[in-house]
Amino acid sequence: MRKRLSVAVALAVTVATFIGAGSASAATEFGSGCVANGSKEGAVWISTGHSPDSPLPVTAPVSGVITEWKVNSSQEAKLEAGFAGEFPRIFQPRLLVLRRESPESFNVVAEASGGPLNLSGTNTYLSRVPVQAGDYLGLAGNPYALFCETKNEADTFGYTIGGTPVGSTFKVQFAKSLQVPVVARIEPDVDGDGYGDETQDQCPQSAAYQTACPVVTVSSLSMSHPKAVTVYVAISLSAPVAVTGTVKLGKDKTTTLRSRAQTVAPGTLARFNLAFTKPVLKTLKALTTKKSLTVTVAASATNLTGTQSTATSKLKLRGQKAPALHRQPRHKKPAKTTAPKHKHQ
């Protein structure tokens, strides 16, 4: 294998380590942090196995989105290419996400193009590539692809020569003591929109938004009836809405009116009915029409983030008892007096 690849390598191999899956971040990394010390034109490399002491898994441990990938390179990698000073142009790495179809064949399910390669050090490329648990990483070059010779037979490696577009399936040959110098960072994608939830998606609660989750605004209008309050609600985004009413009965006593919750769509006017409880009906019947109870109506919509937006209003409930009629007191008619009769002389 070494002769076929015409690799000139140094005896010492530096192993680079990255932040592992055990960190506080929900992101996970997999691949090989080895430092490239060889290259080959027109090749595609796949790490198929790691030694037991490898700090990273060889396949994706979880599903999600690859938001970043890294390639480690060293001066030794230029020996096969033989073009000193041309590396930013010659080495243009291409990341492949591969799914194993059989022991010897792989299917290319996704890819991401990298930029110019710094010859010595870590090269970091941003991406947005879906990945499933169990997928492998591959590295292709334009025109040269990098690899590591590790001197460890537990490190296994598959390779092929030729084009490997997305959707293609190809067979590989296997070799030992070789690895692909690429590490990929996986972020969760809870809403399945293809954006990493930690660095690419500010609203992981909804696939419709990648910017900050919008706030739901609520508007309401309340109308009283003899036995209920009707509430009309409009909102800016589709969301579940709950409407309640709190009625003060006096002497620090209150009662709550409730309506069945429903999901309201933007551009519509939803109707909610708050039926009066027995204490409210009893109190209203006892109050005259000149007096009233106060009900505070709250219409609440749940935002995408789980918080609530609420519109409140107050409404007067008039008493239902007619006021008593007050009769005017009767005045006695004054007694008739008879004028004395005068005798005529």
C-alpha cells in the first residue's frame, strides 16, 4: 500500500486532540485528529476503524448537522505533491459523509467543500451537512487528498480513485496504519430544518424560523351577556390560546371563569365563551342594575419558546335586579272648616 501511494513520511506522527463529546456542549465530534503527513492525487480516503486509545469515534455517534469540520496538516504532506508554495491552490479539501452499504461499499450521502488549506496547522471550515448516527467521514482533494500514516495497525482505512459525487456508491480497498485527518462537529437539529441548533438556528423550536423566534402578539375584545362573557381573540402567529376571567364578588372573594383552549390561526377571529359560575349568577341577581361586578379577562397565547403573551381587559357586569320603586307619602286633605254664620241686624 505504501509503495502504491508513493508516500514519503516522517517517523514521528503528531496526534491532535479536539474538544470531545464529554464537554458541557451538546455538540459532538467524531473522526480522526491525526496530522496529515501524506497526499495522493485523485483519491478518496475513508477512516473505517480506530485504535482503542483513539479519543474520538470513527462514526457519527448521534444524528444532526455537521456545522464545522477540521483538517490538520503539516509540512510533510507536501512531499507527494511536490509543489512548494502552491498549497492554497492545490489542496482544496472536500468533506464526504458516507453510509456503509456493504462491507466493501459506501454511498455518498452528503458533501461540503472546504477552502484553501493552510499547510501547517488546523484548518477549520464551516458547513451545514446532515448526518445520521453511524455515518462515516471521507476526505477528497482537488486535486490532492491528505492522509495520515499512524504506524498503528488498529487504524484502518478505505480508499478509492476517481469521482464520488453525492448519491454515488463505490467500493473501496482497505489498508492498515492509515487515517483521514478530519474531525467533524455535530450539533443537534431538534426541529429538523437542517440548521445546527447551537450556532446556526436561533429558533430550534420551529423549522419555519432560523432567526430569533418571533413573539406572539394577542388582541382581544370582550362583550357581556346575561349568563356569559364572549371574548374574540386575534393573534399574530398560529398558537394555542387560553382565555380566563376573574370576577370580584366582594369581601376578598373571587371566582374564575374558564373557556376551552383552542389553537388560533393568524388572520382569523376566534370566539371564546366564559360561562358565569353559580356564585356570579347568584350575585348578579342580587345586585340592582345600578351596581356591577368587575371581570378581568386574560387571553394568553403560548410562544414558540414556551413563554406566554397575554392581553388583559376589564369589563363591568351589571346587576340584574330591578331597583325598588319608592312611593310618595300620602298627604291628608285638610279638614273643611265652616265659616261662622253672622246674624244680620
